[in-house]
Amino acid sequence: MNANGKANPPRRPIEREYLATLNAAVPLETWQAICKRAADDALAGDGKAREWLAKWLLGLESRLLTALAAQETTIDAVAAANLEIDDRRQEVDDDREQLESDRKFRKMLRH
């Protein structure tokens, strides 16, 4: 799955061969150690390590942190608005049920 939630297209044979060669050249344990070192260096203030990690974690196209923050804020705002709408709909439904119940009760008292 890619970042948009869509399935990635199947890899071409040449891509599969390249990745197999890369995986053989750099075993998973070595890659994990490289990533851990980069993370440690980034935390210690190394700008190159932060840049390298950002490229791997966020993708090769650079994205401004403000754009990421705006996207997260929009998602949170939309989710909050949807929750508020759902709550209001529930209140309206509850009010309707209460009015119907009151109407039936008054009708019963009259008879």
C-alpha cells in the first residue's frame, strides 16, 4: 500500500532483481543498524542525519512540516466536526423520541 491507501503496482522483473541484489548486499540487520545510527545522530543534532531520515520516512519529495501540520489539523478538524454532527443528530433523534413518547402519554391520559 502506498501513502494514499492504494495498492502499489506489481514490481517489474528488473525491479525485483535489483531489490534482491540490494537485499543481498545489505542484510536487514545491517540496514536496521544504519537506520538506528542515523536516528541517534539526528537526535544528537546532526542535520544530515535528519535530512536522510526525512527522505526515507517521508518520501523523496520534500514536504514542509507546516504542510504536514496543516494536513493533520484538517484531518482532526474534519473528524471533530463529524463527531459533533453525529452527536447533534443523536440529540435530535432523542428529542423526537421523547416528544413522541410524551404525545402518546398525553393521549393515554385523555382516554
